[in-house]
Amino acid sequence: MRRPSLMLLLAALLLLPVALVVRAAEVVDQSGRPVAIPSRVERVAAIPIPIASMIMAVDGGAGRLVGMNGASRADFELGLLGRMFPEAARIPAQVAGEGFVPNVEALAASKADVVFQWGDRGDDIVRPIRAIGLPVITLRYGDSALAAGWLRLVGAALGRADRGEDLASWFETRSAAIGERARAIPSAQRPRVLYLQRARSGLRAAGKGTSMDGDIRLAGGVNVAAGVPGFAQVDVEQLLAWNPQIVLLNNFEPGLAPADVYRNPRLQGLAAVRERRIYSYPHGGFRWDPPSQETPLAQEWLFSLFHPQRSEPGIRQRITDAYRMIYGYHLSDRDTDDLLKLTANGGSAHYRALFGAGSVR
């Protein structure tokens, strides 16, 4: 009996139903919804701001990222993402507008195999994506611990579940270790801390239920704004009444630095001003104030600021090691200085001793 030729076999395969050739995998997103995704994902769009850099971390590059939020540009221009993945600066950034409303025309043009979107801001920003036939993996925002789940979902979507799990496990282990160290600190030794999500165009503080509130508590601080829900507008009188010992500044107002607070005549009564304990959050592959793949590093940074005498030596080396593991990138001393905003923060108490090159803490 003659065996069928290679050409006949190929022709027969082409006639098989598509479902037998390209099978869909399934993940359960953070809304609890099963999502069928192609077994081969070549094109991914990320509407939540942290997910663009997270995809690069999980995948080792930006080759499959075909669309991202315009706000992700800040990570190239003000953070380190542009140094680590310069080619990614050309990725289209029009897939969403204000309020994460999807740009369905841009998403359709991207021919994305999978789209990431927030799932806890109403179905109005999810339904239009499904309506054009694109699988949507939704994420929840809140406590920083949720970001470990983002890593697992990104890994699963990219067919790199093991890599996603490795990063998520590192995240959870490091975060838990910092929390354990902080729990041993007596309440009387925990500083009063305030995070200002806005400091120029009005004052907005991070209250109960925000990721910043959770990180402050995990790192051994007391959030003075814990009595207000979410991000709340406050006035100078409220800040003076809270009288925080430490003020943390956001990465959402470009160029904002401790000097802006130190020279504000209305804030001279704050303990944080008198004691020179105003600090701007670092900005690495992503901003360190919201949740991301770098959150455990941010939590250790907070612990060191809150409890400088309890900080562990070698934090710069741990940051370097983490960047090699997360991004496959070796930080230079200049990179590390820029990431930690050593120039802007260097005039604040303890900062150069804790985080400068050759620091002993």
C-alpha cells in the first residue's frame, strides 16, 4: 500500500475544522469570569496603566504589545522603561480615553488577540470590547496584593504561566517578609504618614481602601488619612490637624519634589516639614506609588523611610538583583540614583544614608 504523500497530508490538515487546529485556552479573570483566549497569543492590548510594563516584564520585551494607555508614556519619559525597552516607545497609545473608556476603533485596528481592562469600574468600559469580538481579561484595583494576580493572568494570557507564577511568588514572598518585620514594631514607634495623590492642583490624600493606605500600614506606618474613604480632597487646615511626620509625594504630577512642600509657607507647621521627612516616590519600570510588579521594592523603600534604624543594609543591591530578575536589565549606579530620585529626595532626612551609593544602611 502506498503511503500518502506529504502534500496530501497537508491538504487534509487544511480541511480540518479550525477548532481542531487552533484551540482556545481559558483563564478566570479577577471578575470571576472565564475568558477563552487563543492558544497562540501574538498581539496584546493593555488599557490599565500598569499592565504595559508588566507585559514587558513577563514576556522579556514588548514584541507582543500592540496598544497601551497613553498615560503609560510617562514610564518611558520619566521612569526607566525607555532605557530598558527603547523600542516600546513606538507602541500605539490610543486604545483608551479618559476614565479607561476603550477606543474600539483603535482596538479593532490593533487586531489584538487579548485585551486587558479594569473590571471593577462598570461594564460600560468592558462591554464595547467584547462587542467587537475581542477576548477581555478584567482586573481589580485596590490593595497592592491584587497585583500578584495580575502577574499570573498576564503570564497565562501570554502562554508563559510559569514565568507569571515565578514573579507572583517572588512578589508575595517579599511583601510578606516586609509585613512580618513591620508587625514586630510597637504601635508607639510607627510614624504618622500621609500620601498626597495631588499636591499642586489642590490637595488630595489617599484614605481607606487605597493601595497606598495598605502599603503604609504593611510597612509599619499609620495613615493619618485612614478616616476618609478613597482619594479625598482635603485642605491645608486638615493637613495641619493631621500633622503627619512623613509626607509621600505622587508620581502623577511631573516634577513634583520635596522642595515644593518645604518652601510652601502654608505648610511650615507640619512635623514632616520641620523634620525634613518629605519624599517623592521612586519611578522605575513603573511608578512605585500604585501597585505593579515592583511593589515589594516600594514596600521595602517605605519600611526604610519609616524605620531607618531598622532598615537592612544593601537595599541598592537588592533593587539591582530584582531588576535583573524582573526585566533582565542590569541597573547602573546612575539608573539606580535616577530611579530613587536621589537628587530630588537627597535633601530629606536619612535619604542619602539609606539609598545613596556606598550607603551603610
